[in-house]
Amino acid sequence: MISYIFYRFGVSMKTINMHDAKSTLSKIVEHVERENEEVFIARRGVPCARIVPVKKLVHRPKGLLKGKVKIKQDLDAN
């Protein structure tokens, strides 16, 4: 299903053709999530899109910038 295409700079990319990507999209997304790597979708052997894992969001506590940001009273004045 997913194959490797090797480029002249020694970089390998996991690719899948457009037809297989359409029929197995959920499996491709699971692979990207599980392996934490990107997959390229190719049309006629040429990469045209990529699926990348989403970075995990960092929890920021409320009030993190309290006392560090000052807002002027005339904020909406011209």
C-alpha cells in the first residue's frame, strides 16, 4: 500500500497513489498518527499532497500573562 520513493539527495518519502489514498484514507491517517510521520499522495508518480501529523497542543494555564500585559483604557478611541 505505502511505498518509498527515493530522491537524489538520499531522502526517502512514504508515498501512496491517489486511487489507493481515496479508498484507504482512514488507514493512512491511522498510520500517520501511530508512526508520527508524513505520507505523500502522488498523482502519476509525482507527489502532489502530503498528510502530516498534528502537533500536540500544549495546555496553558489561565492567567499565565496576568500582570504582564497592560491594556489602555482608551482602546477603542481613534
